[in-house]
Amino acid sequence: MADRKSWGTALLNVDLKESSTRQIVTAGRDRWALECLIAAGDKGCTPIDVSAPNSTRHETSDHYACVVMSLCPRHRVIVCKDNLQWIVQRCKRVGAERPWRSLQYFRTREALMRLCARVCQRIDPAALAALPDIIGGSA
């Protein structure tokens, strides 16, 4: 899967808890990540297991491998390189080598969701609900 050169647009079906299905359009690194998770099945996978195409270990890079989600064009959530905490970041300079700057760090999903709702009100709370209650072990 990682050897594919192009990750164009694809339509995927997502099974929701309410026994319904939702279709999403995905492309690029998001498509690659979803297809890796589908291929891994119940075992799951992380960017540590499977390196993303053009990925890097620099948390401030556009190509950082452990992006959890983009909240909006200027904000995103990542997992730190040591897998200990979530970090909310803001894009300072589009096109810069390392355009992302960290705003706050979180160990609990509840605190992360509170800030994400303030930073970008358009976020779907269900998008973060799949994260574990605590990251990196016990708080």
C-alpha cells in the first residue's frame, strides 16, 4: 500500500455506531491513513507501524506522520513523537519548511475536545470521540 505513487480522491463508506452508513470523500494522506487502518483490521496500526509517504518526525512539518485530524485549514491535532500527548497546533506560515506551532498539550480527550471546540467551532465532536480517554498511559 505504501508503494502507491498517487493517492487521488476516493469515496469510502463509514459504518457508524447507530447502525447507519455515511459516505466520505477522501484523498492524499488522509486516504492513505484510512486505507492502512482498513487493511490492518481489528489489530489497528499507527504511524510508528507504517510510515506515511513523505512523512517526517518533525512535529512542526506539514508532512508530520502523526496528525490525528485537521480542525480547519489553520488548526490541527497531532500525537507527539513520543506518543505521550496530543498537541493542538496553528499554522503560522503556509509554505514554510516547518509552518506549524504548538498551542497547547493534552493527556485527556475531554480537555482536548474543550479546546478544539473553542479554537474551531465547526468541528464535529464525534470526530474526537473515538480517541482514548487518556493518551500515553495513566494520567
